[in-house]
Amino acid sequence: MGQWYTYHRLKDDSAQVTTIQDRVTGQLVGAVVLAVNAEELVNDLTEVITNHKRPEEAFNWVPIYPSVASDLGYFYH
């Protein structure tokens, strides 16, 4: 994640996220974040997990830019 726009801008080259996905549905079911502003990304990922969003729904979400949430598209590219 250190190369994502937000973390590159914040000079947090060691930012990391570990995600857990359901093998059948591809839905995100868990995540661990180690980064400067981890609380923001955890909140965004909690929204995806709580609402059982499929990967394509999460990819089509348009958050405020620039923000950590706007970087979530990198997961699906």
C-alpha cells in the first residue's frame, strides 16, 4: 500500500493491509491495517464488511477524492 496515492503522499511507504475474503462470494470478511491513518481505512473497510458488499459494488463506490477510501480501487486493479 505504500505506493497508493494517499500513503505515498503521507510518506508512509511501509503501510500494509491484510484482507480476508470469502472464497465463494469474494466478499471482504475481515481486515488488518498497519498505516499512519489506519483508523480511516478500517472505518471504510468496516462499511464494506458490514453491508456485505460484493467486490464490484465496492469498486463502483465513489468516495471523496483524495482520501484513503478513494484508494480502495487499487484492491481490484
